[in-house]
Amino acid sequence: MSGRNNIRGSEKAAAGRFAALRQNRERGAQLVEFALILPILLSLLLGIVTGGIAFSHNLSIDNAARETARFGATLPVNGDISAYLNQVADVAITSSTGALVDGVPNRVVCVAYVFPDGIVPNDQTTRLVEDAAGVRVVTPGSTCLNDGRPNDERRVQITVQRDSQLAVFYFTRTLNLTGQSVARFERGDS
């Protein structure tokens, strides 16, 4: 009887060693599978993060364009169109929550006071454009965009843009984000 127990005991020991060996092999296979999947998961995670950042920048510049157009529509020109345009451009930059600060790649802020029927110098279509370096240029007779509105309507046009990066897998793409807004000029005294 004791010989029979020894055989069964050695069978149990062999079965235990075989189970342990099989677990080690499965654990090794799991590590190999994880090593193959990890770069794909990290690339997708990077794409999600950079996409979220780009989306946040887009929301910021869209909101800045709307808020700035509304501000410009209610701000009086007070005889100095250049000072008016500079003040409105400053609001565009500050209301963008950091998305349009100096040094942002391909940043452009365009503010235009539009009145094609205007004959007085401070009541005529004039545009201010600021580039990524912070250089501002005022151009009489130019607009930021073609909005299709009538010539007898005073209005404020705002266009803001910047670049943002989207990285997915091993590819990077530059996205040009643009926000535009037009508001009818509401101040009676220009």
C-alpha cells in the first residue's frame, strides 16, 4: 500500500510541476502580447491627448472671436479708428485664455471696422492684423473676411487663427484652427 501511495505522490508532484511550467509559459506569453500591444495603446493615448488639446484651443479661439466681436460692436470709435482697432485686438488676445499669446505658431489676429459707405476717415473700412511676433499693421479699405452683408451696415469682423499639433501613432499633423465672428456695430456715435 505504501508503494502505491509513493506512485500517486510522484504523479501529483509531476502534475504540479507541469502546471507550474504551464503557468510560467502563459505568463511569458502574456508579457510578449503586452509588449506588442503597448506601443499601439500609447500612440492612441497620445492621439487622444493631443486631439483634446487641439479641441480646447479651437473652443478658446471660437469663444474669443465671438466675445471680441460683441465687445467691438459696443465700443465707440471716438474719432481714432487705429486706437479702437488696437483695443479690440487686445481683447481678442486676452479673451482667448492663452490660445493666442505671442509666440503661438502661425497666430494671426484680424480686426476690421467695416463700413463701405463711409466717407469720413474714422468711419471707413479699416483692418488691423497682428502676426505671431506681435507686429500690428493697420490697412485702410481692407476687411478680414467676405461676410456678404450690405454696404450700408457698419459692422465689426474678427478672425483669429493658430496652429495646433495632432499626433497619432507615428504621424503628426498640423491643424490650422480658425475662429470668425461678425457683429453689427451698435454704437450710434462713430
